[in-house]
Amino acid sequence: GGVLAFGDASWYGSASKLHLAKRVIGMAATPNGRGYWLVASDGGVFAYGNARFYGSTGKFHLASPIVGIAATPDGHGYWLVSSGGGIFAFGDARFYGSAGDLHLAHRIVGVVPSPDGRGYFLVGRDGGVFAYGDARFLGSLPGERIVTSVAAVAPTDNGRGYYVVATNGRVYAFGAATPARLLEGAGLSLDGAVAIVGYRSPV
């Protein structure tokens, strides 16, 4: 539960002095950066700065542990996601569906909202992407294509693409996130994914 702040990030508090039932596994900042939430694997949520507490699953018996938290664009709510694909919505965050009833080949590792907050993406450890609400599915990684596990998914600002990030630092781009010039130079199809290391798309 310890929080370390760097650059212009301000420190608003931490859970390091609390007796936690489960370890902290995720963090999300408020839109203006003047606060943040921490979440533990049992779904306990800790709010600091201008982040408001809207609820948690800390007192529930969960079938699988919480692995991530994502704030709504206005900061008045958040989603929690479990490794089994369950979604829990609090505040003004709306529930658009979950992967909780699917037979997943690998556990879910993260959740991120679409740019307007009217949908969200889930990503599995094998690079599988699940889109709900107005989040558009634009492709995912077959598990055999990567040699390490996936850590996160991040949409572009316009919502027409997203990046899947692996734990070895490789970035896989889909939809508008895939620069056509890079694909054409490599002789690859626009329908496929390309591994981009150290590249930031302008879209």
C-alpha cells in the first residue's frame, strides 16, 4: 500500500500503515491528478486526495481475486475487474457486461475504459481482448504468438485502436493504433498485429 510520487505527482497518502487483509494490486488516478485510488486483491478500495470512495467488494466473497481498477473519465466512479473476468461498477461507472460467465483460457489481468467511459476493454494474460459497451473489438493476440504474458491494454484517444502491452516490453497495436507505414514497410496486413518497441502512435 505504499505510494511513491515522482515529478509533478503529489503524494496524498498511502495504505502502508494499515493492517491489510490482502495486498494492494492496482492504482488509478483522478482525472486532474489530485488524488488516486488503491485497490487490494479482495476488492478493498482506498481513496486519497480528491478521489472519493464509492464502494468496494472488500466484504464480499469473490470467486476470483480483483486484479485491476479503472476510473471513469469524470472521476465520479470506477470499475473493478477480477481475474475471472467479473466486473464491479461503483459510482457513475456503468456495467456493460463481463467475461465472468466465459470459459477463459487465461486469467484477466486488466481493465481500461473507452475514451468516453461508455464502455471498457478487458485483457487476458494471453493477449485476448474483450470489448463491452461502445468499446470496439479490433483484434487480439493468439496465445501462441507471444513468448511472455500480457500486462495491460490501452486505447488510443479517439477510441479507434488500442495497444496490448506484454511484460517483456513489447507493444502490439490494433486498429488505428497500427501505423500503416510500418505495416506496409514490413509487408504485413492491416488486419494483423505488429510488435512495436519504443514507438508512440500519434493517433
